[in-house]
Amino acid sequence: MTPNLILFFFVIVYLLQSAFCIWLEILNRRRLARQGREVPEPMKGFIDEDKLDRITAYSVEKSRVFVFEKTVGDAILFGIILFGPFNYLAGCLSALGIPFVWAGLIFFLFLGLVFFVMGLPFDYYQTFSVEERYGFNRSDLRTWVADKVKEALLSTALLVVLLGPVLWAIRAFPNYWWFWGFVIASVVQLVLVVLYPVLIAPIFNKFEPLQDDTLARHVKEMAQDVGMRTKGIFQMDAGKRSTHSNAYFAGLGKARRIVLFDTLLNSLSHEEILGVLAHEMGHFKLKHILKSYLAGQAIMFVGFYLTYLMLNWDLPYQAFGFDPSQSYAVFFLVGIFWRRLGFFLRPLYMIFSRRAERQADLFAVRLRQNAQPLGTALKKMAEQNLSNLNPHPVYVWFYYSHPPFLERITMLENYGRNVEGRNLQ
């Protein structure tokens, strides 16, 4: 294999992934145009034809913004890598005699800043044009700017905390840095899981104990039934930025928190909220979170080792014109390559993820002994969030970690009827 072949293979994977993502969006929009005109049977009574048209328009507009942003971003990154700026930046850092770890951090931070700034107009348009027109945005310019500053500072801190030790390991343990890099990344991940609910999330939102005492009591009882220990049940002021609704669990062990968006509390009944939380508790009880974490760790372990092999290979340096002392630049390139190549393996992960979501749905029905609350909650959330009710199957394979709403709702209704039939017998 020659350096030119390495470069050719990188370019092919890069462009193929970009083109495939755009094709998926076009494929999904065409399906919406064909099948997004009739209200599906399970959603009748929750949406009408006007609402369906609004859902279709929102899905199409989001897709167009995504395609434009990806096209521009991928083109700029492609130009930076192949037409000089990438090599010029690494050359300047070497010429200045900056130590390896600091040079690597500056290299990553500078490129991160470029793409952060480049993404601001798209995020602004998405927030104050698309989300505003469809009634989701509640943020103002001051809040948006403050969020972006916080995101930039937080991302910088996390990059330094994670990448700094990894770059140090590359120099300190040239033959085993991949192992220590994996250990460092794993430790940082665990620390972030613990710190996120108590230090990171409160930077952006206000959290307070759930004010509905009756609902809080029912949630605690349900958590005890499944053996889940929690630090508390909190409501989050998500409504100050968006009307989108959700709920999630954060933290580990006794530090685990149950968090409900205030928008969810305002739109669902107690039984429906308990159905949603029972689904999340199903992930805990069925050990989906643990299994996903272990699978992710195994993939990361292999990824670090393969990256180590690539950095010890002369051809990538020759192909892109870097000196071996600039391995941080090749480290960046290899990361891009794995991410783009790994995109085509996403369906494998998504299959297991959707399977876990189905299992959690059925667990919630058994726990609550009723399929209707969760099913009704999903219908309301689909209507309120203007969720695409007719995604293309191929699009689902690549992007949907959850089964589409109609599939979940139909499964719950069928399961509920079967259970009622057995009970009647």
C-alpha cells in the first residue's frame, strides 16, 4: 500500500459518508411527501390533517437545515485537511518549539473553535427561525448567547481534561499509550456521569425537588418496587428555552436523580408520567444501561488500539504530509476516519437499542399493569413535539435509537388487548 492509496481511501470514506447522510435525508423527505398526508389510525383524535401538515413541514425544514449545515461543514473540513491550513497550523506549532502536549491541545482547540464559530449561524437559525415558527422556542438572544459561552467554556475544559492526559500518555508510554488512553477516557466518562447532575446540568438549568407531592410519592414507590435507589426526584425549568418535553435519569447508584421537564409535567397526567418513568426504570431493571456502557467500553478499547497501530504506521504521515513529531495531527485525522467509517456500522447498534426500548415499553406495561397510559403519553409527546410519524425504514436503521412512535404505540395497544383478552378468559 502506498501513501497515495491511504489518502485516496480516506477521501472516499469521507465523501461517501457525507453523500450517504444527504441521501438519507432526501429519502426520508420523499417518503414524507408520499405518506405524510393521511392521519395514521392510532393518532386519530390526537392530530388532524392540519397538524399532520405541520409535522411534515417541520420535519422537512429541519432536514433541509441539517443538509445545508453538513454540506458546508464537511466541505470546510475537507478543504482544511487537504488544501493547506491543517498542515500550516501543525507546522507553525512545530516551528515555535511548543512542547508536544501543549501543541496538541492548541491544535485541537483551534480547530474546535473554528467549527464552534461556524456552527453558530446554523444554531441561531434553527432556534430563532425554525423552532420559533413552529412554536417551540422560548429562549431569547441573551439566554442563547449565555448558553453558547457556557458550552464553549465547558467544552474547552473537558477537552483539556481528557485530551491532555492522553497526549501525555502518547509521549510517556509510546508502546502502551493506547491502554492508558483507554483507562483515562473511561475514568473521565465515569466522573462526568457522577458530576453531570450536580455540577454540569445546573449550569444551564434550574433544578428543584418535584413540587407535586402526590406524584413524587408515587414515583418513589415505583422506584422502590424495582429496587432503584435515587438521590431525589427533580423538575427542571426546560420551558424557559423550549416547549419540547422529556424526562431522564442521571447519575449512578445512590446519586441517581430522576428529572422531569416542567413541560412534561404540564402536558401529561400523573398516570401518563408514571408510564414514561416506568419505561426508564425498565432500562435500569433490565440492565440496558450497564450493557450499553460495557459495549461502549469494549468498542472504545478496540478503537484506541487500532488508533495506536495507525499512529505507529509511517504511511498516514506521508499521505498527509506530517512529521512523526506531529502525531497529534494524525490522531485527529484518525478520529475523523473512525467516526465516518463507524457511521456505516450504526445500524448494528441501533438494532440493539430499539430492541431495548421495546423491552422497556413492555416492562412499563407490566409494572403499571396497564398499557394505555404509556401509549397515550407517547401520542401526546409525538403531537406536541411534531415528531415524524412516517420515517423511512432505512432512515430508522441509521438514526433511530427508539422505534418510531407509531410502531411503539401499535405494539402497546396490541399488547394491552392481548392482556385484557387473557384476563377475560
